[in-house]
Amino acid sequence: MTSEKKSFSGAKRYVLDDELAKIVNISMALEMPLLLKGEPGTGKTMLAHAIAENLGMPLIVLNVKSSMKLVDALYQYDTLTRLNDSRFGDSKRDVSNIEDYIKMGKIGQAFTAGERTILLIDEIDKADTDFQDDMLDVLDQMEFDIIEIDKTIGAKNRPVIIITSNAKKDLSDPFLGRCNFHHIAFPDPKMMRRIIRVHFPDIDSELMESAVNVFYKLRELDGIEKRPATRELVNWLRALKSDPDFKAKDLGKGDIPYLGVLFKKSQDYEKAVNTVSRRRLT
Amino acid sequence: MFIGFFYKLKEAGIPVSPTSFLTLHKALSRGLVSSLDDFYTASRAVLVKSERYFDLFDQVFAHHFEGAEMPDYEGVELDELARSLLESWLKDPKTLASALDLDESEIAKLTPDELIEYFKKRLKEQKERHDGGGRWIGTGGTSPVGHSGNHPGGMRVGGGSRNRSAVKVAMERRYRDYSLDGPLTQAMVGEALKRLRNMIPAGPKNRVNVDETIYQTMKNAGEIEIVFDRVLKDRLKIVIAIDNGGWSMDPYVLVVQTLFDYARAQFKDLKIYYFHNTVYGTIWQDPSRYKKPQKIEEFARFDPETRLVLVGDASMAPYELMASDGSIHIEERSGKPSLECLKFLAKNFRHSVWLNPMQSNMWGYTQTISVIGRIFPMFELSIDGLEKAVAHLMAK
């Protein structure tokens, strides 16, 4: 496979640290799924997008939901359409051929695709443990059965599998045993500045410095339930930049506008507003 | 190759599996690893499956490849010292101030946390001087000064990651905050408690099961067959009793408060009570333990399937537990020793646990802890302990 020789080195909109790049390359070479954990906003999902962009491979995203069953991710037997066809018979599908009514789910799509794909399984922790274990079996064997037509679907090309988890639950041991693991820590100020440069190439450095400073101080407030992450910071900067009355100096004076962009929960917001108005944060 | 390293990881308590060790060798034999740096990233990604063990891994790695000193229990000792310091501070600020070369008024300005931090810093300096800075002896080329544990977060991670050696990275112990004995956060507590959910179908069959209906209709050759289900409901009842009195619990109040905040949101039928040190005839529904008393005899009327969770440090004078008029509050005279009351509760509720915020290796030093531990299964109030406690509560 020529695709194996490709290696990953970052993408346009994504700032990658060396360590993570190495881990991605090792996982691709070992053909093992890579499990990424980390608090929200550390770019777990973005990584898969970046790999896809960088290696020019199609990306298939499976967004896991709590009610999801494994079969939903593999294939769907569209009984309703078949019932409709059998009663009214106005389609080109052959009602006696069940295979016409099988639709591939996201994992199925990744297996049957003509080329090697990136399969992103997002927020696996939402589903229950049975789902996770069963899924790993499928990804291990690289094949699954469609019971209705008694057919085995094997992967034409082994997809590159990226799994993300929001660091709430620990996943089960057999699951972990079959993945490589990496934990993405929250970026430090230096890294954050690089990330901001990627998003706003022409940003005023004074604005960036004071915004990053204030941002990290706000993150450290006590008793905040949902701490602002990279996404919030980027949106906040966007808001600051679009406000013609705003001057970067004001941040240094402890005048912090648009706190609502950073704090999404009303309790957190009140706490932040209180702290900011009580004492200067700089 | 590296079998010694593998066993060291295992001994340090990281759950490493032989399979993953073989995977690592696969990576090695394919030439994916060409330097020690690569080996660090590769072995961590393949062998260690939770960020809670990253810190331990870093320590073992540094030890194995550079001969850095293995972690000892210094941290624990420090915490214990700090705690006793706090106690003496409460009793006698003046002596302490002079012992620390500080003015009494200055000490009064510090919060307890700041005081402990200050104290730890002083203690470490002291140590350094005595030991002659020998903590990282044998580290070869790496600079011992910046890494001697004085500034755990001293060197920053991120941007300039290119030229640092893996051992230096490992020595930085970046993942300390994620390690097992890291702080208990609301999210973790919430996740642990979520497993207490016990969904069972209840009530009339009045919800259409669409999938099943379609399936049965197909089986029926297209004749409509509607399938109904019962609604899932959480029927689990929980009683939490928190020891919120006395300064011996003070350092833990925040942790317990977290537990308590989350508990509110998790269950429908949840009762919270308060007590001081241990349970006598009465416990209270209000945190001030004054307005709404509840006789514990009335707990007999509760559903025996109710899960009882007691939170407290279980540390008190033995007579408070054993004597029939042991309560330090004069109005609390039930005539029964507290021990009997606890046994009554334990008998009444099949599923009960006692969560203790003290570290479990300290339990042996307090008599009352082991006495209560024989009545209620006792777990540490930490992520691991909570998970074990929940597993115990949900056991049949």
C-alpha cells in the first residue's frame, strides 16, 4: 500500500505539536485506532480533519450518540421503504432482493469505500460500554455480517481510525487494549499564540498578548463549571476585533467586554462578571 | 528488549498488558522508532491507556533511562505535616509565626492554603540544604537544578518541543494534575455517581416502540402490528449523610460540597442529611443541624433498597462512638451509643457505604476509622474510591 508511506505533518488550520504527529504516524503504521482524550476545545476532532486534509484522504465522521446501537453505525435495513415498494411497487428496486434495501452506516461506508479513508469516531464516551466493545471487535476484524442477507462485508482498505473521548469516563480495558492512546493537554499560552496566529494572521500583537493574558486568568477562576476553551477564545477575539470602540489597552485596565462569549453557563457568567468588576484581573 | 522497563511500569502500578508490549515491539521492528524521543512517545501511546498514569510513566521512564530517583512518599509526608501545621496554626498563631520567622500580622493575612503553600516551600528549601541537593544524582548530562522538584511546572511544554530530550520531558512531570491522586473535580464525581442510575421499566405500557413495531409489521407481511413498551424510570432512592461539623472535616468540606452539588442533579429521589462526627439518635436535614431533625428510627420506614452513603472522616475520640452518652453536644442524648445507631443503619439498608476523605493509608492510625470500617464498607473519597463505592452500591 502506497498510502502507508504517507506521513502526517500538520495542516493549514491546525497547529500540531511534534509529539502528537509522531503518535499519529505510529498508529497509522501499526494500523491501530488512535484514541484521543482531552478536555473540550483541545482540537481532538480538528485533528482528524487536519489529517484528512494533509494526506488528501476522504473523511468519514461517525458522531456517536448515547442511544446508538452498533448496527446503526454499520448498516441499516430500510424496512419502511421496502414495505412502501411492496405495496405500491413504483420504484426500480427489486422488492424480493433485500440487498437493495441495505444502506451502509458510517463504518460500513469506510469499509466499502474505494480508497483508504479516515474514519473519525467522535465522542465515543457517549455510548455504553457494550457498544464500544462490539465496535472494537468489528474494527479489529475489519469485517461485519449483514444478518438480513447473510453476507459478510470486509474492509477493502483499512481505514485510519481516530477515536475521541471527552475524558469523562474511562473506557473499558479490552477497548483500551486495542487502541493507542494520547491525551491532548490544554495548550499553554505560547502554543495558544501560535493557534491564534493561524486563525488571525494579521492580528495586532498587543491585542493578542493582553487577550491571551486575560483569557488564562479567567480560566483559572475558582468554581467555574465550564471553563472557556480555544473555540471560545477565537470567537471572543473575533468579537473584540469587530467592535470598533474596543481598544486593546482597555483589557489591561480590567475592562473586559463580551464575557458572555467566553462563559456559556449563567452561573459561570455571573461569577466571572463579579470577579472582573470587583478586582482588576491583570 | 526493554523487558526490565516493562516490569518496572507494572511494578509502579500502571496496568500494562503483554499484548501492548508486543505491539510496541512490532513498532520497534518496523523501524518506526529511531531515537529515545521516539521511544518515549511510542511507548507511552502504546502502553499507557489513561492520562491518569502519564505522570507515573514519566517518572518510571526518567528512572529507567536516566537513573533519576524514584518517587517516594515525600508528598504524602508533606501533606500530613501541612495539615498538622494548620491545626497548630488554629490553636496558637503566635508560636507558629515565630517558628516560621514571620510576623503574626503577616500570617494572619494568609489564607490557610497560602499558608500551607508557604510552609511547603520553606520545608523543601530546608530539605535541599540538608541533602545537599542530591535528589537527581546520576542524571548524567541533564541539568539537575531546574528539575529538582522545586518548580514542578518550571519548564513549559508546547512550542519549542523540537530539541528537548525525552528524559527531560519525562522529568518535567507535565501530567501531574491528571494523575490518580489529582484533585477530584465535579465532572469526575458526576461521572462516578452516574453509574448509580438504575433504569427499569415502570408504569403502564403506553409508549410505542417504533423499531419493534416496524419489525413485527414486516414479520406480519405488512399488516400493522403496534408494539408498546413501558417507560424507563430511575427508581433508585439515595440517602446521603454528610459530616459537616467540626474543624477536622473543614479541609474536606470543599470536596464533599462537590459531591453534594452533583448529587443534587443526578437523582430524583435523593435525601441529604447532616451529622457531626458520627450518628446518634438524630440527624438533620439542614446544614446548620438545628431546624429539621430526623430520628433515625424513622429510617426503618424507608425502602430497604435505598442506597445509603455516609461521608465523613470517621475520626473522633473513641468514647464518642462507644459510650452511650458520647455525643459532644449535650442535647443529643439518645441513651444508645453511636455504634448501635450505625449498626442499625447498616442493618436497615443493605446497600450502604462510608466515604472517607482521608487517604486510605492513614486509616490505620485512627481507631474509630477501623471500628466504623467494620460496620460500613469504607472507601476513599477519590476517583478510584468513588468508583469502587458505586460498584459496591450497585452489586446485587
